[in-house]
Amino acid sequence: MYGKYNILGDKAIRLLGYWLLAIGLMSCRGDEIIFPAEYEVLPMESRELSSFAPNEPIGMYLLNEGNMGSNKATIDYLDFSKGIYIRNIYGERNPNVIKELGDVGNDIQVYGNRLYAVINCSHKVEVMDAHTCRRIGQVDIPNCRYICFRGNKAYVSSYVGPVSIDPNAQLGAIFEIDTATLQITRKVTVGYQPEELIVNNEHIYVVNSGGYRAPDYDSTMSIISLKDFRQVQKIPVCLNPHRMRQDQYSRLWITSRGDYKDVQPILTCFSLISKEILPMAKAPTVSEMVICGDSMYFYGTHWSEQTMSNQITYGIFDIRKQTLVSEHFITDGTEQEIKIPYGIQVNPYNGDIYVTDAKNYVSSGQLHCYSREGKRKWSVRTGDIPAHMCFVYR
């Protein structure tokens, strides 16, 4: 017992224990010295795992993209049970993997008991145990982008061609993976440079950006039949589409990046029932979004020629009423400290909002946690270019 003489405190003692454990896990990857993961105690109460509700996340993974060509993609882990943040957990848990995670992390998802990380420029999907982050295997897919799931299959969008701007860049594709064997089972060609994708009933929906063919961007969404795995329809949606989320009203919300010049970014709503674009009142500029119930939490980054700077909005959009609820879900003024918002996630259980800051794109970023009232609870240093987040449940 430490009683009132515990100078360090329970949190500091826990941190010391984690650090000593990390030191014990140091090893060598060939001639390369592997440094231990960094453990940081956060101002959170530690809890027993048994106290978590079935629909309450016990942790959150954060995929740091890393700079292209630097082979610095990393995974961090926020442990809600222990109240700690672990930087570069993948490197620590997989000391024998050559070159660690790889080059440019583009998406991360938990499905079943497995964690899937899409590593764009390393042309692979890394598969890990969701509760230990230990490597199970990998699937080689060229220029892969995003991943979604249905039954015992995973579906990955791919640019297919080399990583380069090319007016003659080839059409992209969707790859089907058997999640038990990690083998590619089917492939279908779609539009140019496909991005995010969603499975709904018996179809896959994927937006085609045409990003490599700038300024001749694509503006379509491909619909693929799961039964025979062929493209059955291609629908015009918006110029240079990117993000896509499904709501509880059988609709898809799609973001556009425009052409960075004359065509401004827009938010588009697509009906999964009528298979058409729905008319909307004026919508906000949305770069990234999360839908919780009827609320879409988003940030929007828009370049202003007048001020020669980015105009950034952190807002809430009511998707049922199609009205802007607020342009300021951060209410304590601390958004002024965020240089480049690069990722957003919302805890569906307690309403906490997570926003990442890529800062200067070449050094460590930050993860900020806000209460549902928009007050900052804590901030923590991350890997380089923190971008994609997913929750883990019991």
C-alpha cells in the first residue's frame, strides 16, 4: 500500500510498468534496431473489461499514414480499459516483420476478431488479431485503397495501376477476399481510381474519383452485383468523389473534392431504393464525416482564394431534416490549435468526438478527444499523419 505517500500515483506506476514491459520487448529486425512502443497514460479512469457494455468499445486503433515513400505507416492503440495510449503497437507486437507495417496506411477496419489495414503504396492488406495486433498474414493487392465486408468475404478497392499521375491511367477494380483463407477469389473492373465502397444487400457501391487523370476526373459510382460479380450500373454522382457513408434511411452520403479550382466540393445524397441522386437544400462543405443516428459530424476544409488560406469548419448536419445544426461542434476555442484536420471518429456509446491533426505532414501528429458538448478532454501525440480510426469491442 502506498497510501498518502504514493508520490508517483497509480497512473504513473502503471505507466512505469508498461514502459518496462516495452523495454523487455525490444529486439532486432535484421540489422535494424527496433525501438519499443511508447506508452502514455491519459486522464481516463481505468476499468475492468467485464464492466464494459456489449455495445461499448474497449479500445480504438488509429492508422497513421506516414509520408509516401518513407515506409512509416504505423498503428497506435487507445486502450479505454487501462486508460493508456500506445504509439506504434504494430512494431512492438510484430518484431520479426521486415520493414514493419509498410508505406502509406489508407484504411483500417475491425471485422470479427481480425484487424485489417490497407497499406496503399506497399500494395497489401495487412491482417492482424484485433485484440493483440499480432500479424496473421497479408493479401497482395496493387495500389489498394479501402475495405468493407459481407459474410466471409472482404472487398477492397484498387487503383490497379502504378502510383503516379497519368492522363492515361487505367480503370480500377474491386477485389474479393476470402477472410478464412486470405485468398483473392474474384475481381471486377470499375471506374477510374475507385475510393470508398459500401456493401448493401446484394450489391457493392463504390465511387470512382479519377484522381490520377487530373484534370479529367471521374464523377461516377459503380454498382456491382455480388451474385455474379460484375458491374451492373454506373451512375453520375459528383466530380472527384471520395468519402461515402450509409445512413439508417437507405441513403448514401458522398463527398466530392471538386477540381481544386473552379468546381467546389459538394455533399451528395444517393437513394439506395430509387437508385438516384436526391435533391438537397444547400449542404456544407464536407471533407470527412461520421454518421451517428441522425447527426453527421464532419469537418470541411476549403481553400479560399480571397484569404489564400484554408477555411475549416467543424460541424453537425441533421441528415433527416437536411439542415446544418452547427458549424462549431468544438465549443471551447481549441480548434484554433488544429493545423490540418485529417480524421474524425465518434464513440457511439458516450458521444466522445475524436479529431486528428496532421500538422505539417512530416512529423508527429495529434489526436484530440472532445466531449459531446465540444469541450476538449485530452490530447496525445500520434505517429505521422494520423488519419483512420476504428473501434474494438469485447
